[in-house]
Amino acid sequence: MLKERLTLLLRACLLLSVLYVCAHVYVELNGYGVRSWGRVNPVAHRPPQHDSKPPSSSESSGRWRDWKAPSRPHVKQNRESLRWKIELEPWASESPNLEAEAFRFINYITTLQVSCETPKPKVLQTEEALESWVLCLDDRFSVTQRLSSRHCRVYSLRLGGEDLLLEKAVAVAGCEVHCFDPSIGESHLQDSGVWLHRLSVDWREPNPALPEHRQRSSRKMAAILNDFGHRQVDVLKIDMESAEWKILENLVLEGVLRSVGLLLLEVHLHWAGFEVGGDEPTVVRYWFSLLRELERAHFSLYHSYSHPDKPRLFLQKNLLNTSSTYVLGWVNTHYSPQ
């Protein structure tokens, strides 16, 4: 009797083992197929028939309470296969050294690669604070034609902070301006021609394990472009209070930068930044490598502004007497407006 029971138990265990192995093989093969498809067809969306533009200020009376991003086919962003990591540059010296890395990095962000001598339009010369956020309006670059023709689009990514001086100025100049800021009081509203969205641009996908009421209102840049039906952004301003490094990395890896004409980027150097790991030389090497990725994407540095009123800190040290905050301007020399 006992022998029969042991035989039945052994057969049951053997059957369960076979079922487990079959299920595991099925999941692995199915997942491989999905991943392989993603590498061959990373983003295969249909372009929209036309771009959507929110109602004018006269139509909305300064408010945009009921406006929602239109439901439209996903937009093809003209991207190649998605990448998993950036290409790290060699060390600045024979071995990891903070001083050598800092010297290379500071020299890089303060050496302009192209000049933009063309005077700014009068509407952009009225605010003293715009000295830090400078647009490149040189006729050699195609993005200038978009800005001059009043058929332009501006995205501003921010986390509260300073006034919307540049955003309001380009809105007056005729651009369609969208500002994404999670600190905005309402979901959508309008201020001086600038469309404000209570939404944070992130480098991560929302966590599916959290219930919806606990999810932060955040999206990746590529997802926002698809939701709004926008194929290109003529000016992208990023002022994300130390989240700029991971956001920029996501834009590089997902190929979004090909759809950007001008990039205005505020970088913070007093600490590594959100989710940037490693020792001090590794952090600075990562910063430098990330900016070098901009060059590979055909961006050239035309503007570098050091905030004189910010602390002189570089990773909590006074290195090279450098400011802890810089505003950098990059122009996409291969930008082709569509």
C-alpha cells in the first residue's frame, strides 16, 4: 500500500516538473519573439494627418480646463533601433582622476563649437533674464526659418522655479508653446499664450505595480510627442533641477533628439544628479560622455552661460572656481523641419 502511494507521488512530481519546463520554455520563446520584434521594429507608428494646435487665448479665455491631448495615431519619430546605454568616453587620464575629469568637462562646456552672431528679435531682447536662455537664430540653420515664420513649436520641461520669461517671449513671437511642470495647479491651463500641463517628463515608464491613484503624472518624452501628435519640437528647454542627466540620456537612447532643432539645457554640477551612480571621476566621465552623444547626434554648442550668483561647487568641492549651474545651448545642424 505504501509502495503504491509513493509511486503515485513520484509520478505526480514528474508530471509537474514536465509542465513547469514546458511553461518556462514557452515564456522564454515568446519573450524572445517580442524582444526581437522590438529590435527590428522599434517604433512603427503612422504619422498623423496634421498637427493639432490648442485653441487660441481668445477662444479659451485664458483657461484650458476641458482640453485633452487628441487621440490620434502614433507619430513616427524617424528613429533607429533603441539603444540600451550610452557610449562612455575614455578616461581623461591614465587612471580615474577627479581633477582631470573635471578639467576636461569644464573646458568642454565652456568652448563654443559654432557661433550665432545674428541679433535676437526685438521681442526677445526685452527681458534681462533672457541672457542665460539664448536662442540661436543664425540663418545657416533651418530651425531659424521655423522661428522666423511664426510656424514653430517650443517645449519647456521644468520643476517649478523661475518665471516663464523665455516661454512667454516666444509665444508673443508666434510660437506654439507647451510647458510641462508637475507643480502646476490644474491639469491644463493657459498663461500669456503658454499652454501649461501638469505633467512631468520622466526617463522611466510608470510603475505598473502601483495603483493608478498612486501613480505620478509623468511620461517619457517620446510618449508625450505621440500623445500630442507632434512630429518635431523646434526648441526644447530643459530645466529639471538635477534630473536633466537621466532625461537627456533617455532622449539620446530613444532617438528623440533627431526631432529637436534647438536644445537649451541647464546642468547642475554640485552633485551627481538623480539616479546617477558611481564615484566622483565616474560621474564626471558619464556627464562628459552624455554631452559627447549630442555631438554624434549633430548638435553643436553655441551658448554657455555660468550663473554668477550660484555657489562655486563641483561635486561639493571648489574645483577650478566653477559655478554649480550652467545653461548650455545646442543647435541641431542637421535639423530638417517637416
